[in-house]
Amino acid sequence: MWWSPGPKPGPHDIIVQEGSTVASVARQLEKKGAIPGTARTFYAMARIFGSGDPIQAGEFAIPKGMSASSILDLLQHGKPLQRLITVTEGMPSIVVAEKLATNRYLTGQLPQIAEGSLLPDSYSYERGEPRAAVVERMQAAMAKTLAALWPKRKPTCPIGTKEEAVTLASIVEKETGKASERRTIAGVYCNRLRIGMKLDADPTVIYPITKGKPLGRRIKRSELHSDDPYNTYAHPGLPPGPIANPGKESIAAVLDPAPTKALYFVADGTGGHVFAQTLAEQQANVKRWYDIRRARGEM
């Protein structure tokens, strides 16, 4: 009996609360049909054949057909089930909120999540954990990262606060998917901020329309000319706040931008960008980009 599975072969999930004993867990296992016989029998067998080690707290996945002896060993020495929720670099808070709200393993109300307040990463959570607790861990990770990076900032970008650093980093994050370009794009924007030149960043135009989700179409001319404070084509300087949750590398990039004289960049057709110091160079690069798009049938 000790080396046999229960009447319901599974698989089973079991949640072991902190401070649980073999006896209390045995009752859960009996109700699930995961062990042969009764909870009292399981407890007696565990006293005779088990190691005597304590039961671990956590959620455990019991595979189909696992014997009673193997179940005890799993609960004593195995790894609890780890659930993860991932915030990717550049993910806006509205998408994070949707992921947390629809997660059936989390509980409680979802707090308001300020844009740019979360550090992109994979976060483990326990079944039944409050959503607010997961958000707090994400925000604590961002605060810790900023506290570590801010003292290392270079005087090459006119960023005066941590909040401004996150705002600019969120634009850099949205402008490129290439890690190798982050510092150069940060350098371009820092150059523009330094001389009072508008940032002209498309992602900032899109943000008030979609809250950071993909636009799914080309930006309208009317949107480029809107008076929205996030429109960096209409207003110089940084927008009022972040447009996404930037990753650690993008934050580091704006705090230590590449030493470049470039003031412009445009897509090069390969997923990256080509940079220019003068408007004439930029116009030539834009023409080449349009030629590429026409050849692809995109214009």
C-alpha cells in the first residue's frame, strides 16, 4: 500500500500551508484520492518508512500514478510548484494590469499601476496570493534598480530626476528592439534635450491613443499635430511621464548614453536604425527607407 498510488491516479495539485504537519496533509491527500487507504494509514506508514523530515510549505504538483511513499518524499524534499508572470521590456502598465486581472490563481483587487513603476522581469507567485502583493514586488524591484543605477549616472544627458530617467528610458525602449542601439538612441535624445530640440518620437504620439498598446496602423497627420502633452512633435522636452515600463538596460542607457553627435535616426529595413548628424543626411536616409517600404508594398 505504501508503494502504490491512490484510487484517483491524478495528477493532483495540493497546497501546503506554512506549519502543516504530515497528519493534516494526509487528510488533504485522502480527500483527493491521491493515497491508498486512509489519512491515518498514510500517517502511520510515514512514521515507519518516512525520513521524519518536515513537510514543506507551498503548492505541489503530484504526477499521475505517484505512490504514497513518493508523494511524501515530494512534499518533504521536492520543489514546490513555481508560477511565473513575466513583464517584458517595454510592456505598458495597461497590459500588465490585464495579465494580473485575468490570472485565475491570484486573488484580491488590482491596484492602480503607475506607468513606468514596474521593472520588467519574471516574477514568481503563489496560488492565492493577492494581486497587490505581486505589484508591490514589481515596483520594489524598479525602485531598487533605480537606486542602484542613479548614483552611476554620467553628466552627458540633461536628466534631473529618476522619474525623468524612467520617462526617457521608456521612449528608448519603444524605439528599438536591438540592445546594441539603446545607448546610441539615448545619445540622440540626450543631444536633442540639451539643445532644446523636440524629440519627435512616434511612440509618445501613440501612447495617449492606445496607452502603450500597438497602434496597428500608421500615425495620422492629425495625431502628429495634436496638442496632447505626450506629443513630442508638438512640445519640446520630455512628455509628462513614462510611456511603458522600461528595462534595466534602457535605464542604464539614458544614464550613460553613447558619445554621439547624431541628432536623427530612421529605420534601416533590417530591424535597426541608421543615424545622422545633419538634416540633409536624415532626409537621404528617410528616402532610402521609403524606397525599401515601397519595394515591400508597404506604401
